[in-house]
Amino acid sequence: MQTLESYAITPLIQQERVSLPPALIISIQLLMGVLFGILGLALATPMAALGLTLVRETYVRRYLEREDGEADARTDLQPSA
């Protein structure tokens, strides 16, 4: 059961929830491995996922909300036909 969970269920859930580009994963693993050794290599992917999620939740979401608000304001200013 644990093998099924480790090799099938967990990767499918992670793929849906956190989508990391492969080049980003390899780059972060190389950088963290060189800087912090084996511990950095072990923590590189989770730290990359955390960082990407934080950026998406803080900056991207705010930008999209601001853009939607501006679009609503523009449509409110246009005269109706």
C-alpha cells in the first residue's frame, strides 16, 4: 500500500497542486547542492515549490485582481447603447 501511495498517488496529487517546470527544479537542485551540500539538495524542490506558491499567491493574484478591477471600471465608464 505504501509503495502505491509513494509512486502513484502522491506524485499525481503533487502534479495537480504544484506545477514546477523541470528546468527550474534542476537549476534549484544544482544551486542548492553546490551551496549547501546534501541537505540543500534534499530541501531544494520543496523550497522551490514554496517560493513559487508564495509568488503566485501574493504577487500574481494581486495583479490579476487589480487588472480585473480596472477592466470593470473601464466598462462602467462607457456609455450604454
